[in-house]
Amino acid sequence: MMMPIVIVESDPNNEIDDEIFIHWALINMVGYNVYFMCVPGAETRDPEKASLVAIERVDHVRKLFPNQFGHSLTYHANDSDFHLCTNNEMVELLRRRNIDVSLDVEYYIKIAPSWHINPWFYGQLDITTRIVMGDLKSPDASINCTKAMHPTNDKILREEYAAQEHMITAGQTITIPTNFARQIAFTYDIIMSLPRELQVPIVDKWYTQFVARPPAHLPWSCDISIANLMTIKNMFPPYHAKMNDIMANDGRNEVAPEHRMELMVKLDEFLAKAPDMEKTTLAKYKSRLLLIALLVEEITGCCYADSEFSITSMSDAAVARENWTAFVHEYKPDSTPAYDLLAAVAFKEPESLADVGMCRAAMHRINCGE
């Protein structure tokens, strides 16, 4: 008897959530034929470079999971077969079938943008349950749909997306809207339960996303700052006086006015490359970035030394990382939003997606241990 097929459309080495979902699947998907299909994601608009990006993602997964994929692209465990491939390799697999019958797919799990994937591919699948980390009704609100596409300059990508959606046949579709996902974070315990070879790079990525802001020219940078601010603010205990002053008063009672002005100047330079937006939107974006910078400086004990607001921008990189690590282990805060790991909740307990509280409880039941 053939095992039911699961296809996971993923862009590892972009955020930390794809790798954690892959790790979860390797432990918890029992009795399936699972394809981890690495896709270019939104890394490049150049279709000529897209295939190379997908190959690099496969190499990244092999390095993170040496025991599973270090020597082979197929791994057997838990009565399941796990395959690591690119989207082009998956397309070729379908072409080699040479039969005019759709491939039965029990679960199709979309946790990545589908840029540069031939719509024909989706037309070859007969999907029972499709899980989408994103909002199909408001695709411009989700990176995995069309949010990373320019409203007018990415006409080809938008047409491709529409053609892909038109070709998809699914018995049921479970969507996880971005605004909902932002309210469900990786817990400290989940991160610390990961095997070391996965925990170390993921904690590194956690720190990078804490310190560094996405370049302002990216169309989604303004919106993601909303999640960034809430994630970093929630790292503090609720009674933290300086955090509360920063959030309530922009730090006017706790931060020297000249330092606030220095940060404002740096932020003006940072935002010079931001796309055109309404003045009120830009002002709110700048205000959020100021609060984030002040909170980051409070935890790290270091200041931003330039206007790049990147991983190399802290005045003392070693001290900043040391202080952040000490803070994390003392207060055990939640990490970034769980995003793609919520596909595990959709797979195991889809009814928990009806409510934020239920979903948070389900996240605590997610098994990411070795």
C-alpha cells in the first residue's frame, strides 16, 4: 500500500520558522511520503537566478540536518520516507510519470512564496488538504502570497500567482492569516528543546532579527515593524520601568534627549530609501523604529553606531550579544512569531486555529524535542 503524499513548499534559510517546521515534521509525521520542496521564495525577481537559490536552500537544509540528509536526499524514519528536493526537481518527477492522471497529495503545505514556479505544476496535483501560511482572501497581507510583490512593477509575478491559484484543486484549504500568526510566538522552551545543531543557528537568527531591521526599501519592511515592536516589547517583564517609559513616552523620562535626537537623525537616513507612502504612515513607521531601537539598546547595553540598523551596527558587537544572551536566559521570553510552525498546528489540531488562546495552548503541545 502506497503511503499518502505530503508536499511542503518551503524557503529555508530565510526565516527561522521553516527549519523548525522541517524538524517537527521529521519527528511527528508518521506513515507519509514527505517531500520537502525547497523553492526560491521571494529571494530574487530574476527567474534565471531562482533555480540557484532553491539549490542553495537544499544545501542549507543538508548542513542543518546532517544525520538525515548529509549523505542522501532521502531519509526513512517513523514509517515515513522524507525527500529533500527543489521545485524544479519536483516538476521533473511529475513529468517523468508520463500519465494523464493527477498525483494524489494528502497534504500540500505552503509555507513560502511561490515565485517562479510554473503554474502547470499545481495543475498536476489533486490535493485533499491544503495548508497555507497566509491569507488567500487578502493576498497582499501575506509574504507567502503577494505581499512582497510591488503593486505595479511586478505584473508578471502577480499574473503567475493568479495562474497558480487558478490551477490548484484542493478538497479543503486551511489558511493561517498573517495577522493571526503574529500573535503566536515561538516559546523559549521550544527553542531550547531543539537539538544543538539546529538550536545554535536558530538562536543566531533570533538575535539577528532582534538587532537588525529589514532594509527600508523592501515593500514589506514598514508592515513587519509592527510585529518586530511587539515581539521585542514582549521580551521584557511587564514591570520593567524603562520599557514602559519607552512604550508610553518614547523614553522621554529615561533616555537622554540628545541620544533620542541622534537616533532620529539615523532613522531619517535609514528611511531615505523607503518607498513612497503617506506622511502619517511614514511617521508611524519611524516612531516604531525609534521604540525598537531604544528597546534593543536597553537589552544589549549598546548603542546603534550607524544608520544601517544592521547586525554590525551595534557599538560593541560582542558585548551586545553577551547581554542579549544573558537577558534571554534570565527572563525566558518568547521568540519571534511562530508563523510557519503553525502549519504543524493546522496538521495536528486544525480546530485550534479558531482562537488565539487555543492556538497558543496547542503550540505548547507541539513536540520539537529530539
